[in-house]
Amino acid sequence: MRGWGERVLTAVTIAGTLCAWTATPSGAATADDITDRLNAVPGMRVIEEKPSGAEGYRFFLLGYRQPADHRRPGAGTFEQRLSLMHKDTGRPMVLYTSGYDLNTAPFRAEPTQIVDGNQVAVEQRFFTPSRPRPADWSKLTIWQAATDHHRLTGALKAVYPRKWVSTGASKGGMTSVYHRRFYPSDVDATVSYVAPNDVDNRDDSAYDRFFEKVGSNAACRDALKGVQREVLKRRAEFVGRYAAYASKNGATFAYVGGADRALEATVLDVEWAFWQYSLESDCGGVPRRDAASDALWDFVEATAGWAFYTDQGLEPYVPYNFQAGTQLGWPSPEFRHLRDVRRHPDVYRPHSFVPAELRPQMRFQSWAMADIDRWVRRHGSRLMFLYGGNDPWGSEPFRLGPGTRDSQWYEVAGLNHTGRLIQRLPAAQRERAIDTLQRWLGVADAPDQLKKIGPVDTYDELQTRRPPL
């Protein structure tokens, strides 16, 4: 390991101010001082220490003060939530960009296990409670968020000076790439899982091609389409049932514009959500189109969730839908098999899933994703992309290009939208991916940590979260 050799420096603080340093042997901060060192980082505070659930780790919830607008740093701030799995300041750091809100329970992402490192997980700006007050939604951009990560990385390198790798899954994987595009030297490498790359938002034909060929079971594909058609053919019955469900659960439909529109959006999600979260081995649970309404209702609930397109279900994801409508883009399959039973052709777009007062601000910037894609293909380096072969979000993936250096791209056949793909690669690819990541971070001394999975290592955020992304 380059840098500090066999010694590290331990912070000594007086009245919360970094004022002196003393040397300690071995390579790790003492058990008593890491809290002080974190609190000594300007703008950082330790909110809480909780049990880590992993041997050799300490787990912290942190807050870090960020400018609401990085172009005008004096115009207000907000506190961004973080979590920290601290192992040893002499180990690498994994920057986990969630893209959404923060999981406040301890977990170790796959790269954290592979490099036997520390991990800081970051809540995305505008996801509560990491939202400026008042909220100027024009400051929810990929550059502003990347600059959040840039400032945080710079601040924590005073405590964790070894090599860094960024990672994330789905929108979190997208976020890790955006950070690298604007600040390519902040981290030494990036491992991005199941990250969509909507370069041209006008052309979504890749999704239609995906749904026509996904898996090896044509009968399963037809059955899913049959469920969608049948629910919409029984629309009157299901809308009444949906309205009663909402009334019983205190749910409303102001964002999407009523139970009928919410029903259609939910039904459109069924085919997508099945392949996103399920495997081909689950095809036997798809009802026949002549099934009783109770069976169809229960399948839609288990697959897409009737609660999601209520106001209460959409509220936590307003920042995602806002940004999808301004920069990220959104998928628009044709749903040709439903043309004669649909009523609301405009419902399956992010503008339908945010409060009405935000819609006038959602002007789409078609250049934003094209710029990211050009950087990856022409200038990207030390990038690793991983996808599941049966995941609809992989229909428009990131691709390596002629200018991409020292990078890898993998697809795991038959898998869905998951953030734990390296361990599921075929043996030769798995060994190559692990060796590459450890080489990037200079940790050839790290054993194969994936063989030592503990309770905090089984958490899969994408299988737990279940939003559109």
C-alpha cells in the first residue's frame, strides 16, 4: 500500500477543531478516535453509532452540510445523510451512491466485500430528509448531485486516504457514472450495476424488442400480456375495487389524476415489474387470462403493487420522477397488445407522477444523457458495468467505446434487476472481475471476501426498494 506505510496519523481535536496529529502503529485508527476524526471534518457530524452486524466494522449515521446550489455556495445549505461502515483507515473506501434515500441499516455492497474495505453510502439530494428548505427544484440536476459527491469525497479523504471506488445499482449506478463524468479523478474506479442509459429519449424501441424475446418461455410472455389485457377489459370492476382499496387505506390519486388512470399505470407496470423482480422460474405463478378477478387482483398486487401509483406511494419518488422528466429520460414501450383497451396514452410518463405545481418546471434536456454517453465511450476509464440478461432496464445499457480504457462489461444470463451480480458471473468472468477490482484498488492482499458473506451482506437494495427503478 502506497502512502503511509506501517503508520497512520490520528487526529487530536480540541473544541471540535483539528489542531494536531499523533502517530499510532499498525494502520488503523484506534477504536476511540474515529468518531472524533469524523466530527472534525468541516461540515460533518456524527448523528448516531449503531451496531454494525459485521465483525471488525463500526457503523455510523452521519450528516454532511452541502450547498443547496454549488454555483452559489453562500445561498443556503442542507444536510445530506450518509452512513459509514468503518473498518480501517488503511483499507480502500467504497462510495455507494444510492440514487434515492438512505438505507439506515448496516449493509456491505458487493465491491465493499471484494476489497475488504470501508463504505460510505450517500442519500441523493432532494430525497427526504436531504432536501433544501425551501426546495428550488431547478437545483436537482446530475451536476449538482455529482458536486455533492465531489465535496464529500474530498472531505473524507482526510480520514480515508487510500484508493476509492464508487458503486451503485440502477439509479445509483447511473449516479456513480455521472459523478465520474464531471469529476473523473475523485475515485480510482467505478462499478455500476444494472444502470439504464437513455441516450435518445425519443427512441424506446429497445424496450419493445426486449418484451418480445425476454426469457425462453413464449407462453410466459403471452400470459403476462393476457393478465394486462384482462384487467383492462374488466376496467369498471377493477376501478371500483381500486377506489374501495384506496378509501380503506387512506390513499388518494391526485398526482396521477384519479383511480382510472392509476389503474392503467399499474397494469402497464405488470409485465415490466415481473421481469424486473422475478425470474423465469416464477412463470408458473402467472394466472390464466380467464382467471377469477380475485386471482388477477392478487397477482397484480404481488407483482406491481396497487399502492405504488397512489399519492402516498409516489411521494417518496417525486425527485426521481422530476429528474426523469428533466434529464434522465424515461421508457415508453408501445404496449401494442393493449392499444384497444387503453384510455390514457399520456399516463406512463414521469409528468403524471409528480405534484401538478412541479410539471411546468420539467423541461427535458435532451443533451444531458448524450453527453454522459460520449464521455463513457470516448474518455471513460476503470469502469465496470454489470447487467442481468432478463432485466428490462438493461434494454438501454451503457456500452464501452473506442476511447474507453481498462474497463469491463458483463451480462449475467437469466438474471433480473439486482445489485449483486459479480458473485453470479460464470467462474472465469467472476475471477476476472474480482481480480480487476482488487488491482484497481491495490488490494492484492484481500482474500475472496465473497466466500465470507454475513448477515449484512445479503441485503439487496433493488429487491427491497421496488420503485420503478
